[in-house]
Amino acid sequence: MIPGLKNIIESLIFVSLEPISLEKIKETLSDHPPAEVEQALQDLLQTTASAERGIAIIQSGGGYVFTTRPEFDPWVRRFLKIDRKSKLTSASLETLSIVAYHQPITLSEISALRNVDSSYTIKTLLEKKLVKITGRKKSPGNPLIYRTTERFLAYFGLNSLEELPTEEEIAKILGEDKTVEQAPKP
Amino acid sequence: METSESYQVRLEVFEGPLDLLLFLIRKKKIDIHNIPIAVITREYLDYLGHEEQINLDREAEFVLMAALLIHIKSQLLLPREEPLAEGEDPRRFLVDQLVEFQKIKAACSILKEREEEQLSLWTREVLPPLPEPGEADLVEVSLFDLAETFFVLMKRKEAENFRVVRGKNYSVEEKMKEIVAVLEKESVLDFLEYFNRQETLEEAVVSFFSLLELIKARLVMAVQERLFQTIKVWLRRESKARQ
């Protein structure tokens, strides 16, 4: 392996403002055999993961990107003067997972699954650019069709829809859930 | 009394009727595929009964579910000439809904953890993050916001009442180049300020059109930190990278 290839890749990830994909790295380093580039990237990920540093490289939104480590969140927020990042409400989260798992989906289908009118929630999600309208369904009334966005993936640190919680993970939670029967706090 | 603990739980904590039903099913340790409708209906109505006033806006859905439960119960009570076939259980529809909803809820809890994790990771961003109290992010402005700003400025310019007639012609193309040049040098442009710098009304109008063209061509990004504040213009990073 060419010495320094690892560091070249690190510098690429550093200057890239968006998560940089493996393809992009290979394209940039086209004068090196792809297998070596891949190996160097793996090495780099391992070194940064084990190093005691304030930053790390994560894979998110289909590429690699530098982030701060979670334990330093309080200081970063203090520096940026951000008290806390706002989280999604449970109604938003519910609607968003329905879209994620059932897309393409219409508003009335979402509302039927939740048994709750979801027009307001979907509007919020549209504004946050976590879902998008991709067309109209060829059915009575030609309702709009919704899908999740790239931003949705990045928001949850996913690289593709395949990384959504699987049936098995869900079954596991449901199995555990049966033993828990605490009332939600008032 | 067995249901006394339920007094402490208010309807507001449930996102919808399915949420409440699932809670009751879990509390009573009921098999979701074989729900004793009489029991669950009683429990469910109990909950609704504890609300002092039914707020129709929010609780219509809860009431609708109550009606559905009672309907299912009545169907089960009615004598039939022939016993029901396997797939004809009146509870079937509700059970299917509950099972699906339960899965969604479980997925939500996993996603919630992921959200939590992600929120503590910070990446470098093109736009410096702004300390903001609400949920609102930077608003990428719509055409209407721009148009509104434009009309405000037009009014101001009009008031200045230009008399000088100059022979100079302004082209949108040139203006676009000029705006891009400013952006490349200064990386960010205050649109209001830029607009005010224009010498004549004509030039100002042309500069506005140029901005619209640039946005349309996705070469720049127009962002408002808060509504009715100034509009800031950035070069889009993809286009920057290309050069």
C-alpha cells in the first residue's frame, strides 16, 4: 500500500462540505488501485475510531464526514450558543416512520394508519424537508404522494432506506415491550 | 377499584386512539390477536369518561374509535344463522390496524434513539448554525418573499425620484456575472444592501431579475434568517466546487 494514501483520504474528507462517498474518493484517487483506496479508507476509519480525539469520521447520508464526538456535545453547544437541538415531536416521528416504511404513500393512507388526521403533521415534515411530494396517485381525487428525503436519511444517520430498523429489530422491541407496562407519565 | 390508576393518565399523553388502545391492551396483558372486545370497550370508554369535557377538535378521533368498538361488540353479540368463517371476525380490521401500528411505534422508538445520537454529533456546515429558540431553521426564501422585498425597495427607489436619464443599458446577463463576482469575493451578499447600492431604478430592477435567474439556475441560494429580515445570498456549494 502506498504510504500516505490514508492521510490523503483524510484530507479529502476534511475539505468536503458534504459527506464524501467512496466512489468520489476513488474517482479522485483514480491513479491508485480501487482496492488499495478501500483498504486505506478502512485503515483510516480504524485509526480515527481508536484515537483519542475530539472528532471522528462517521458514515452518514451515503458518505463519510467528520463529526464531533458525542461526549463533547455540551461544549460545542456552549460555543455555538445553542441550548439544545429541537427534536421531532412524537406525532412527527410517528408520521415520518409511516412514510418511511410505506412510501410512496398518500395523506389519507397515513391518517388511516394512525387513526388521526395527519395533515398538519405532514405539513411540518414538508417544511423541515424530511418528506417530499413526488407526484399524484392515479386514484379518485388524484391525491399527492409522499416520500422521505435525503435529509431524512442524514437526520437519522442512515445511508439508505435499507438501514431503517428491520422486522427483527422491531420484533425484538415488541417482545421486550410485553413485560413493560408502565403508564406514560402524566 | 381496579381502574383507579387510570385516573392519573390523561388523554393528552396519547397521540391517538390506537395509542390509547395499545396502552390498555398492554396494561391488561391482552393478546392482541384475541381481544376481548367487551373488556377493552369498557376500559376505553372509562378513559373517555374521565375527560371532563370532550374537545371535539382533538378528541373526535377518540370518539370515533369508541363508536367502532361498540359497533364491533354489537356485531359479536348479534345471533347468526351460520357461524363466522375464519377471516370474518369483526375484530379483524381493528387487529390488523393495531398490529401495524404497534410495529410503527417500535420503529419510532428505535429512530428516536438514533435521533438522539445524531443530535449530539456536530459537523461543519457552510452556514454557521444560528442560535435559535424555536424549531425553525434558516428559511430558504420563496419567490413571494423575494417579490415582497422587491416591492418594498421599489417604493423606496421611486420616492427618490430620479431625474437623470443615462444612456447606459443594463443586461441581466451582465448583472448576473456581477452578482456572482461579488459572491466569489465576499462569499455572502446582503441583498437589501446590494439593491440599495444600485444607481437607477432600471439597474435595480435588472439586478432583481438577475437574482431570480441565478436562483432559478441553482447557482445561488437565497436565505432569510427570519421572515421580513434581509435576504442573504450565497453561492451554492456544488457550483462553487465545480469552478
